Amino acid sequence: MTEPLIDSRTQVILVDDDPHLRQALSQTLDLAGLRVLPLSDAQGLAGRIEADWPGVVVSDIRMPGIDGLQLLEQLHGQDPDLPVLLITGHGDVPLAVQAMRAGAYDFLEKPFASDALLDSVRRALSLRRLVLDNRSLRLALSDRQELSGRLVGHSPSIQRLREQIGALAGTRADVLILGETGAGKEVVARALHDLSSRRDGPFVAINAGALAESVVESELFGHEPGAFTGAQKRRIGKFEFANGGTLFLDEIESMSLDVQVKLLRMLQERVLERLGGNQQIPLDIRVIAATKEDLRQAADQGRFRADLYYRLNVAPLRIPPLRDRGDDILVLFQHFADAASARHGLPAHELQPAQRAMLLRHDWPGNVRELQNAAERFALGLELALDGQAESSSASQDLPPAQGNLSEQVEHFERSLIAAELTRPHGSMRSLAEALGIPRKTLHDKLRKHGLSFADSHVADAPEDTR
């Protein structure tokens, strides 16, 4: 049986085969308020320490089995920055110097004062905290950059979603993703998995709505031979296959109430039984569910179990529909179009003002998936047609759909054109004003009027041109 991992609250691991010295040093560290784990040998120790464990190791050099130098090599094979302090006899000083060159933090020659040990351990702990803080900062920066590449856009709603994903990714919490068809629910689920400690485990995605009622339980929970007619051999279900990783359940609202009962039990107990079997199989999985429906309303109508809804709704993530993301529509479209052009080996195309206005006034019922398909057609040089609306040279194509009075329509169109032009690179306000065919003073006024900013443009403005 594998030994348990070292408790993250342990600050010092002390390894010494001399029981008297081990007890004396343990008492010294304990009286100083440090949590110490004393061990008589180093066998299997390296494998019990998790990455980013926030402690230090103090070890004697001369020990049977794995000695201090071998332990140092094993520990630094996993984490070169882990502080290892070595205890040496007089004759071991040359070995200790060799170990220092190999990366040991410090060595203490017997006999040594208690204060010397405490001083070295405390300095090592301070260094360890600094190293882990720097790692955490670098990881957070890397995660933000990765999320920006996956969830493209600058709107407040998408920025808030990226922040929520970053906050939840490193936790063990199950997540419920809410969003319309095509909004990017699987993209969010994969981001949660890839930014978590489970990233090296499996990511298993299953669309519950695409499973026939007759096979859904077997697909999810697996079955034993003879569980039902035609079950000739054991089948490992999706839950079990996802062990150690993440299971993404899309369209969870389509599950039958019977399957929901079994899912609830699995979520609560983290065990499953294959169909036709009695063995309880422990699971270490994270479940990310997704739905396009209001599950609370479905529960009120008896179509979804209320207890399962409350169990899943601990950490909800809501993906905003594309129509509510404003100028992200243009940023995303150009992102997908450029990627498609590169993929097909074609020159990139730039959107014209009338095309940008068409994209902004479209309702996008298919959300990001619909936009991506439209961008693919655009990259291939095909006509930009959206739900029957085709490109046209007619001036009427540049107007928003009839709503409100004429003044409101003009303002809507004016803002759309300026926002669209802001998505293109401009080195100065002068360049932007010239592209729009208006004086800079007028441009300043219109930016303030419509709540826009030159900072939204791709290239920073030169100071002398912002006046």
C-alpha cells in the first residue's frame, strides 16, 4: 500500500537513523514552534513529497540504505529548489562540501548548537516561501495569458469570466457552466482542466443529450458481464475512465431522473458501482456539468432533481451570449478569420466598414460557433451572409434594423462604425480620425459620447497625438 503524502502543514522533515539525536532535534524544532516529521530512514521519502511542498528537509549523511547524498539527488530530481540541510560528522565534511556544490542548502557539523540548526532551518523556510511565491506569480501570469488566448475579447463580461476561471481552476470544486448553444461551454471546461493540478490526467467529454436512454447508464457507470442482454464482457464507464482527471458532462438537463439519482450519489460519495456489479469503486474526479437551460426552473417543473441542482450549483460559471459582448464580436471574427487564412494558406482579408456594421447588428443565435463558421467562409473569400442577410452595396445595408426613432438609429450606426474602426491598428488619434473622415476634435467628442476609448485600438497612441 502506498504511503500517504506528506502533510502540507509539515515544515521540517528530519531524517536520522540515530534515535537519540533524532528525538533531541525533533524536540528543539518542536519547541521553536515548527511542525516536524521525524523519520528513521529516507526510503520512499522523495515519492511522498508533492510538488510545491512548502517545507525543508534536514538529513544525516551517513545512514543505511539511502544516505543523505542519495536523498538530495532524489529530491532535487523532483524539485531542484527544495532546501536540503545535511548533518555531517567530522570525517564527512569533504562529502558535505561536495553536496553543497550539488545543491544542498547548508550543512551542520556535529556537534552543533540548537540555535545553529534553528537559524539555518528558518532561513531555508524563508527562501522556500519566496521561491513558491515567485512560482505562483509566474503560473498566474501564464494562466492569464493562456486564458486570453482561449477566451478572446475585452468586454467586461469576458474579463470577469476569465477571472472566475482562474479562481476556480486550482480548486477541487465541481463546476456548473451555464450558457447558450455555441457559447463555448467546452472551451471553458477544458480551460478549467488544463489550468488545474489534474492537467496531466484525462479530460473526458460526453454529451448526455446525444446518448440513447438505453445505453446512458452503461456509458457513464460501466457494466459487468451479464448485466443485461448482450453484455458479454466488462465495460469501463466514462466516470471510471476519467479517474484522476476531469469529466465534462454537457447537456446535463437531458439526463433522466433515474440517472440523476446515481449521478448525485457519485458526486456525494465519490464511488460508483458498475451495472450488474457490487464492488464500490472509489473515484478521484472533478465533474464539470454544462447546460443551456435554467435548471432551477426545470427543478420546479419536476424535470430535474432539485437536490442535484443544488449540489452542482456551488460554483456556477455563466458564459455571456455573443450578442451581449459588444465589440468582442469584431475581435473574435478577425481572430478566427486570420487563423482560418493561415490554416488554408490564403492571404488574410480585412473587414470593410459595411461588413463590420453587419456583424455588430447581427443577433448571433448560434453564438461563437456561428461566428467562427462565418469567419471561415470569409477567409475562403465567400460572401459574408448571416441568416439570409447578404452583403450589399445598398446604403440600407449599413443601417441597423428599424427600432426607435431615426436619431437612435443614426447614433447606433455611428457608434458601430467607430467601434469597428477601433479594432484596426492605428498609431495615433490623427490616423483614426483620418480613417473615419472626421476632425480629431470631433473624434474626441464622439468617443466620449459613445463611451469608447482610443485605448481599445490595437496600437498605443503617441502622446502628442492624444490632445
